[in-house]
Amino acid sequence: MQSFNFKCPTEIVFGRGAEEQVATKLREYGASHIFIVYGGGSVVKSGLLAKVERILLSAGFAVQTLGGVQPNPRLGFVRQGVRTALAFQADFILAIGGGSVIDSAKAIAHGTANPGIDVWDFWCGREKLTRSMPVASILTLAAAGSETSDSAVITNEETGKKAGLNTPFNRPAIAFMNPELTFTVPKKQLVCGISDILMHTLERYFTSCKETNAFTDLVAESLLKNVMAQSKVAVENQQDYDAMSEIMWCGSVSHCNFTELGRAKDFTCHKLGHELSGRFDVTHGASLTTIWPAWAQYVWRDDVPRFAQFAERIFGITSGSDEEKAQAGIKAMVEYFRSLGMPTNFTELGIGVQDKNSIAYLADMATAGDTKKLGNFHPLDKAMAIEIYQLAN
Ligand code: NZQ
Ligand code: ZN
């Protein structure tokens, strides 16, 4: 096991009616001027926004709202949010929605705590983030894990670059997680979310680390198996409270770093996928299931026993050589994604990146002009990224 430092300070309030504790809890965190961020209107339609506003106003908080976050959240909205939050003298940012809303809230918190600095400068490394403002979320979609993660992903719509920022300042103070709030998620978002949750652990399971990590392996494998089993129930009946609870909680555990302890994560598929979303506005989960099959085929020979273990423990594939098991495991994973209705190549994804120039452009963006290698399981330069994009064709 490699040395690690794990600090995930986010308080979790989980269960039916969790959001009703918002006033009591935010008071504990010293909030006074609460700036609420939400998305394209699902929380207006469901009545959740009005309910939360009512609770906060009647408890005496000053409240201002800003809606309009789009999936693959845009920098322009964040900049607008920073201006509005500063004018309101916000001291607490509350996200009500999914990963895009929470990521925007995190970015608005950073910008509001650092007036005078363009928030994008933190994402492209021109400025180092040294302080922020507390963020809470009322989660409505189990997927990105942003409610506990140290990451936030924003798209600069002027350049088409979708970039993540990892910093302890991205860990929200508190998350309110009521599985019932996810009952209205569109089916497409449900399966994209399930795929994203699985990918957050898969991208931590296949890494260059050769040291034994028995416990972390078991945690990761249990999470993968549980999410796959629960997804069968949830896809059939999205109002199944138990299945949606399991998926929601696994979503938070999958991306809070708990499934990587003792080894370094890889996240190559996320980086290659972000370029697809930045350029073509592809839904995040769909970008990942498009890339993973090609990535797995490209790298599996680097650690055949690892892929064989994955096949055995996740899919119960015990016959054949390690090579045969590894191949059968990859096939089973791809079939599972297909069973959810997820795309597993560019054709299924339905975007026209088949020509060489488009693929070279994506690979160039992903590797910052061939100056950065991606991942550690099989570190990729631009030429290798091109090969993976071509395999995904
Ligand atoms: O905008 P509204 O109207 O709320 O509708 C949203 C949106 O259209 C809808 N939705 C959410 N909850 C709903 C609902 N519709 C009905 N009922 C509900 N209860 O779902 C759509 C998608 O929402 P979005 O927030 O974009 O989805 P998700 O949670 O999958 O977040 C995706 C974003 O998170 C980033 C992704 O790259 C993407 O930009 N990620 C963030 C991470 C992080 N911060 O740690 C890690 C991930 O790897 C990921 O990169
Ligand atoms: Zn993800």
C-alpha cells in the first residue's frame, strides 16, 4: 500500500426529507447571506427550490437565487454568478441540483472569495487558490459525486476547453441527500449517472500501482457490483427508494477518493471524454462509456492479472487463461454499458469525429499540445491518444 493522506470533511445528511434540515445546518456553519444556484428548471418544476427558499427565509436568512446552469457548466454563467454573489454580499453558496450545479457553485465560491481574479485563472493554473467560501448542496441526481469530491469541472465556451480543478477547497461543507429527490431524473441522465459512478471507481481500480491494496480492492469491487445490481432495479423502477439510495450513496463514495486509497488514480478516460464534451457538448457519462472500451483494449496487456481479477471478482469469470479472462471481463463490462443503453463507440454516441483532423484536434487538446501525458496505467502521449480515439470509432 502506498502512503496516502485522506481528508473528506463533507458532512452528509442522508435520507427522506434531508433537505428540510437546511436552515438548522447552515446556521451551524455560520451562514447569513445564502446564494442559491440551480440549473435549467427541474427544481422549479418539482417545487424543491420554492420549498428550500421558504425554509431559509422563514428562518431569517437573506437569500438570493440564480438559475440557468447548463449541463457541462459554462464559465460565462460562473462569472455572472460571481458578480451577482458579490453584489449580494454572499457568505455561503447553496447548490440545488446535480454535478453541473454543484461545480458551478464551487467555482462561484472561489470567485466570490477572490474578487479581482478571473475565476478561470484557477482552472488553467495561472492563479493558485488559497481561500474560498463554504458550499452546500441539495443533491438531485446521483452521478458526478461533486457533493463530496475535491474536484470541479467547468467548460470555457470561448475555447471549447472543459477542465477540472482539484483542490481541497472544492470539498463542500455539507451535502443534503434525499434519494426521493432523484425520482424525477430523466432515464438518460439516470443511466449516464450510473455509468459515471462506475467509472469513478474503475479509473481508480486500473492504475500503475503494483503494491497490494487488498482492502481498497474489496471496497472498489463491492461498490462496482452493488451499483450494477441496484441499477437493474432502478432502471425498471426509478421510484424504488432502496435502489436509488444505494446508487446515491455509492455515487458519493465513488468519487470522494475512498476507492483509491493506497494507490494513485488514473482518470485517462475522463480526460479524453472531457474533450468530447468540450467540443460536442456530449453528456459526461456517455463520453466515458464511449472511451472506456477502446482504452481497455489498448492497455489491458500492461496488467493482464489485474484485468483477470476484475473479470473474476466482478463478473464471476473463472475459466480460461488470465488473457482469456481479461478479454471476457472487458467484453462483459461493455455489454453491461450497452444493457443500460449507453454508447460504447463514436457511432453509437452519434457524433462526427471520425475524420483524422477532428481526432488529432481532440488528442492535441487532451495532451496540451503533446506536452502532458495522460494517466499512469499506460501514460498516453498525443499519438497514443489518437490511437485510442481511433479505436473508439
Ligand atoms: O438543469 P436541471 O433543470 O436541473 O436538469 C438537470 C440537467 O438537465 C437534470 N436533473 C438533475 N436532477 C434532476 C434533473 N431532472 C429532473 N429531476 C431531477 N431530480 O439532469 C441534467 C443533467 O444534470 P447535470 O448536473 O449536468 O448532471 P451530472 O450530475 O451528471 O453532472 C455532470 C457534470 O459534472 C461533471 C461532469 O463533467 C459534468 O459537467 N463532473 C464533475 C465531477 C466533480 N465535480 O467531482 C466529477 C465527474 O467526473 C464529472 O466530470
Ligand atoms: Zn465522472
